[in-house]
Amino acid sequence: MGTQMTAARRGVATDEMKTVAKDEDVTLEWLIPKIANGSIIIPSNNVRPQKIHNVGIGKGLKTKVNVNIGTSTLNVNLEEEIEKAKVAIKYHADTLMDLSDGGDVRKIRRALLEVTPITFGTVPIYEAYNYGVEVHKNPLNLTEDDFLNAFENNAKDGVDYTTIHCGITKDIAKKILKVKRYGGVVSKGGTITAAWMLRHDKENPYLTHYDYLIEIAKKYDVTFSLGDALRPGSILDSHDELQVQEMIHMSQLTKRAHEQDIQVMVEGPGHVPLNEVATNVRLAKSLIGDVPYYVLGPLVTDVASGHDHIASAIGAAVSASEGVDLLCYLTPSEHLALPNADDVKSGLIAYRIAAHAADLVKLRDKAIKWDIAMTEARRTL
């Protein structure tokens, strides 16, 4: 069956490519070569149980916005998560990620897939973590097969893209104990992976078995979102050696995936002071090339608790104007609690504004049509 990248490299226009070309007002002749070289991706699992509206992510396309939802070990309510998904769709999220790690995570994922007609992502290590807690009574007792089974389960269920924390190595994990970090390691997936490697003195299973992940991804056309396990959790840790070393490694893993026609995007921070936001994007792009860059804001200050959707939307507008392709929203409840439906709405609206502001820089002639229409409407009042 092949992947979207396989088709593009053969010069074949898939239905998903035609949808993206129409939505973005570009020609297939312009779009297909960019999918072939990896600068644009169309996450689209080939066993997704229902028809969805696919989006393209990458250079020359509109900035996209992702919404995170999901249960925790302390709060499991499927109805609430479904309501959040519906709010995300109503207010035009481009992609949705299920970050559930509490309850029956596979049942929750499948239920959310059924009600989500947009691009859908997950973090498989959260399923592995859940399995470790429920079955092994300790996530550090996970086996390498547990890591891999979680990834395969997500692929089989129809997930379009998955965050894989394969950039952190055992050697980098050992440095965590020596390098002074104000915020420590704040990525949940990164923490689990690092702790597992240090506990067992073994290499990252997602790195050891990277070729197997590629094999599964090729079978289902799952896009890799290479997760930044060592993203800074404070602006004081921005661009430290751990973060940069992991980014360098992710650039190498991107090339390996592309060689096998696997679509890839690379994830970025996090917490970055305003004067370093543009530098972060330029540094990342110098390492990963034109591969889509997916960033969590970033937050430009650490003191906006309760208002982190605003603090991060500032960073998001700057990062996207510099070339970030997919923005992961933050909500007012970031660092405080699981978001509710109102938080999802507030965070998503803030990020859609940030994305459009950035597109006025990147895609001036196309993006400004919306502003022109608004100005004309105001003038006629």
C-alpha cells in the first residue's frame, strides 16, 4: 500500500494530497515534490476506521494548531474527553492528540477516534506506562516488548501520527544526573524513558528497535513525531547541552526514516525566553532542514500560571512566523490541572490567533484576505 511519501516519490497524487492542495490553494505539481522530500507531511493512517479531513503540515502551508486532551491516572472520565474533542473540532483544531495514561487507554483512544474527523495523534509510551502500572505494578518494570507493543497498538487502531521519544540515548540520560537543570526533565515520556534506561542500564528501546518502528509505520503509514524528551521545563534551561544534543540526534533519525519513506516531523520546546525563540527555530531548521517543526508554544515566561495560554501564544506567534509548522496549544490550566472544555476553547482560540498572525508574515498574500474581509465589513457598518 505504501505511504504518502512513497506515492509522492512515484509521482502519484493520492486523495489526501488532492484534499490538501484544494484547502491550501496550491497545485499538485507544487505539493507532491515537497511531500517527496519531506518538507510537507500529510499524516494519514491507512486503516483509520472513518473518513477524516486530512491536513498538510509544512513549509509553504498555513500554520496548523494541535489540541491535547486525555485522561490522567487520577482523573478518568471518557465523557469529559469526548466533550473536549467536540469543542476542539467546533473551534477548528487542525489535529488532536490523545495523551491519556489513566483508565483503559486503548478503549479511550478508540472512542475518541470514532468522534474525531480530523488528524489524530498519540504518545505510545503513555500506553506502555499505563500497562506498567496496571500489570507490572511499576512502569520501570516494563520490557522492551511492552514499549514496542504499545506503538503497534496505536498504529493498528488508526492513529495518524505518534510521538516517539527516540532521540534520548542512554549516554544522554546519564548526563541528566550531572548537568544542572533548574526545571529538571519535564517530559513525561522522556522521564519514563530516561528512568527505564538508568534502571536497566540498557539503550532506549525505541532507538534499539528503530528499524522495527519504521517497519510498522510503513505498514500503516504512521507519521513519526520525534519527541523532545529533554525540552526545557524552564526558560533558565533553554538551549542547554541536553536539549541541543538530543536535537542533533533527532536530525539523524529523521534521515533514517526518510530513507524508508516514513513521514517525519520534529518536536521542539517548551520554555524559551522571547529573545531566543527565533534562534530556536533557526537552530532546529539548520539541523533538521525543512522537515516540519512542531513546537509547544513556547512559553516565554515561567510566571504566568493560570494564563499560560497567553504567555505561550506570544511565543507561538513568533516561532510560527520564523518557520514553525505545527503549534501545540497550551491552556489556562497548564501546570495546574487537566484542562476542561472551557480551557480547551480558550487555549485553541489563542493559538488560532497566533497561527494567523504568523501566517500574515509567512503567507502574506493568502493570509491577509481574511483581514481585508474583516476591515471591509467594519467599514460598511
